[in-house]
Amino acid sequence: MSLLTSPFADRAQRVRDAVARHAANAVAAWQGGAGFGVLLRSQQADGGFGEAVTSAQHTLSLCVVNAPGIAEGSTQLVVGGQACRVTGAVVPDASGWATFPIVFTGAAGA
């Protein structure tokens, strides 16, 4: 059976790589490894007190093949040279991509 699925697995990986190359707006590294493309979205969030309190919310999308074992609470992810912590569940879709919230921990180049 693996002979039948192997060509499709290769094609699927090429599609994931192409999406990462063309849509990525940031580079991440997992556990000190090689960099790979990710989609980073940031927005200002109302802290519940109107304009008096706001905070930045960051959402990251990546192909989990590039970060095996990544999970909520992980701290071995560096995005754009800044260490961060995964603050939500990492649940990949059928294509192997997951979108989850992160917070930057302030340690550059960690």
C-alpha cells in the first residue's frame, strides 16, 4: 500500500512547501533547527477596559511537519528571532497545517 500512497505524499509535501514559500510573512525555527516559513498575524485586542487597556494578540500558522512535537505550552519556538510560547491547542488540519495563538517571551534569538 505504501507504494501507492508515496507519490501522493511527496506531492502533498511539495504543495505544503510551496504554500509556505509564497504565503509566509515570517521565519520560525523549532528547537534550534533550520528556519521555515510561517504565517504570523498580529492584532490589537481590547483588554476589557476600552482604550485604556489593549494588548497585542499573535496567531501563528505553520506546517507541523516542520515542528514535530509542538504543543500548547511549548517554548522552543523562535519566530522572527524572538522566543515565544504556544498558548493554545495545536491541532493540524488534513493538510498538516495548524493555527494557534502565541505570546512572545522577550528573549531574542533564544
